Amino acid sequence: MAAIKNITLGILYGLWDSIRGMTLVLHIDDEVNRQNAEQEHRHQLRRTDKDRYERARRSPSPVPSSAAAMIREEYAKQAEENADERTLEKILGKKTVVQEQQPQGEKKIAKKLFKCCMLNGGFTWLSIVLFESALLPTLKFCLTIFYGAQSETLPVVWGWLHPILSLLFGMMWVLPIFMLSKIVSSLWFADIANAAYRVRKGRPQLIPGISKLVADFLFSMVVQMLFLVQSMLVNLVPVKYVGSSLCFVHLCLLYSLYSFEYKWFNMGWELHRRLTYIEKNWPYFFGFGIPLTVLTNLSSSVIVSSCIFSIFFPLFILSGNEAKPIVDTTEISLRLFSPVVFISNLCFGGNPWSKANRLSAMQRQQYELQQRQRLLQRDEQLLKQRKQQYVQQQRLQQEQLMRRDRDRSHSRSQTPQLGQPHRYAQAPVFDAGRVRDSSASSTHSSNSPSINSHRPPPYYGSSLRGAAPLVPIPVPGAPRAPLTPPVIRQESGPDDWNL
């Protein structure tokens, strides 16, 4: 029950969007003109700023101040008051204000819609209606008057005259105008679709590559022609109401494809994506194509139906550009385009069961498998490289930590370690040999007296007389060394030195 409800809602939403989007033609030209005016205003501001910058750079004199402008205005008022002439505008207090008439925006899309109606409805359809409803009855009435109503030759003459006139009229007038209108209408349809897309979406994003663009266009034409033939074939189903219903569903989906194709083409969607999107969300697109299908089925003539289609199709282009399709209404995909896509692939790519195509498919699969293997190998190499880099970084960090610890231990081993740790720096230890060397060098240089010949005595303690010598203060908690009596060395005098 929920599935039927979703399908029904999708059909109703599609029907409503197809009718509601036609109102876009009333204000789309105003939006296009507004966007163009804003863009022109931005360009004008840029040009004004550029000209102002150029004038400021080239002008040798500075810009006059507002005070100077006010003085000039006062002088102009005084001159006007002292003038010998007056005008009616000055007396009545009317000021002539010259207003530039802004040109109104041109209704381009509305004009193209009107031209489509005139070309397809005025020339083609109206000419057919006049030929069948006015010219042929008038000619038959003239023949009736000429031969008489009871004449036996009148049916014979009209029997061979009517098909000849219809054939000549169709070949000499209807067919050329019909082909010309189709070509011109296609160009106008594209312009209308592009203008509507720029208003809502911005700049079109076409399919990249000219070759892909041409291939998509040709393949799309073939698929649409074959799908139209398929709709005619399903109409020949002998079961009552079944064939006509299937044909109606086919035409609704085909006209929806026509309406949305310009928008999807500007969005850069390829044909297989467009067809898959319609097949998955077929309730919405079926409802969207109902109005145009009903209008084209009003006449049994192919030419008249085509004229009606060309008249109303631009409105459905605008509706398709404005609509937002309802998706995920059903899980059942209506694959009506699959047979024509298969036949189109046969036309463009040959027989899919042939040996060459099977080999090409196998080669394609092998190539894809090789590409996947290459990607996997590249990912594995990247993982290995990252793992090696991580291991090297860890190793370098460990080496740095070990080197730092080694440097710290080496610096500790080089520092002198006393038996008892002290808190402050101590005086240097007395060395008798050093004193002998210094005194010997002083006796050798005594023959040449100089100011610097006398050297101070070695350092034994404090430099100030009467100051207490520095006593080592042990650190609290440190082990104490055993107290031993100090060793007093007796020095010999200068007479005992060996010179």
C-alpha cells in the first residue's frame, strides 16, 4: 500500500511541476535583464574606477576641494541674481531635470516562444487546416456547380484530383516548411534552455571533449528514434487498452526526456546517466510527460501533432529547468530504454556476441584487472616506504637519545669528584713545584730590572688581610670523610734552590 501511495504521489508531483513551471515564461525575461543589468553595472564601476585612477595619475594639479566648489557655486548664484534676463522656469520655480530614459530589457525568450508559435502554428498547422477545411471544400463546391450535383463524372474527377492535390500540397509546402521549422525550432529551443539554465544554475557545464559531445549527440538521436519506433510497435498489441496504455507510457517518458535533456546536457550528464535516472524515477517523469502527451494525441495527423508539440514544447523546457524531480519513490526500475540501447550498441559497436567483441571484452577485463593490480602494488609500495620511514625515524630518535645520555655521562666523568661534596667553589691547591718554577724564572730575569719583575706571592687564601679563609661547608646529608691532621710541608729558602 505504501508503494502505491509513493508512486501516486510521484506522478502527481510530476504533473504539477510540468504545469507550474510554465509560469516561468512570465518573469524569466525580467530576471535575465536584471542579471544583465547587475553585470553591466559592475563593469561600469570597474571602468569608472579605472578611468579615475588614470586621471589621478596623469593630472599634475590636485583635485579641487569642497570649499573651492562652494565658493564657485556662490559666485554662480550671485551672477544669476544680477543677470538682466529671466525665464518662466525661474519665475514659476520649475527646474528642468533631464532624465535619461533607461532602455527597457528586451523580451528575448518571450519573442522566441511567440516565433515558435507563429512558425509551427501559423505557417505549418494553419496552412494544413486551411488546405483541408477551406481550399478542398471550395474546390469541390466549384466542381459540383460545374458538373452538377447528379453528375456521374464528379466522383471520378474528385477521386483522382483529391489525392493528387494533397500529395502536391504535402510535398511542395508542408514538408519543406515542416523541416525548416524543425531546424529553426531546435535552435530556438536550445537558446531558451540555455537562458533558463543561466538564470537558475549559472554557466553551463558541458560534456568535456568535442568527440564525446558529438558521440553523445548522435547516440542520443538514435536512441530517441528507436524508442519512438518502439512506442509505435507496442501500440500494435492486439489486447484491448494494453497497447494504447503502453504507448502512452512510452510517450510520456520520451517527452520527459526531451524536456529535461537540455538541462542535463548543460549539467554535463551523459546519455546513460540520463536514461538510468528516468528509469529509476519513472513515476515522476511519467506524470511530468502526461500534459504534452495528451496535447499531441488530440490529432491523428503526424504533421499536426508535430506542430502542436513544437508550439508547447518550449514551455515544458522551462518547466523541466525549473522542476526538482522526486526521487526514491519506488524500488522498481522500469527498464524501457534497455532494448533500444542494446540495438544502438549493435549499430555503433557491432555484434556483442562476435568473437572480436568477446575478445575485446576479455582484453578490457584483463586490462582493468592489471590496472587494479598495479594500483594495489603501488599502495603496497607506499605502505612499505612509509613503514621504512617510520622505522628510520624511530631509530634516529633512539640514537639521539643514546648519544645525549652518553654525552651527559662523559661530561660527568670529566668533572673532578672530591671525597666530600662542597656547596661553594674552593681555593686552588698549593703546588710547591709550580712555585719553584716561577721563582727560578724571576731570578733569571733579575739582571734586567723592570717594573713587572716583582710578582705577587702565590695565593694561599683570602686576598684581604685579616679576612677569614674559606672553609668547606658540607652539603646536608652527604657522607663525611674521616678527619685527618693536615700535612704541613716545610719549604726551603731561596738559598737551597738549584739555579
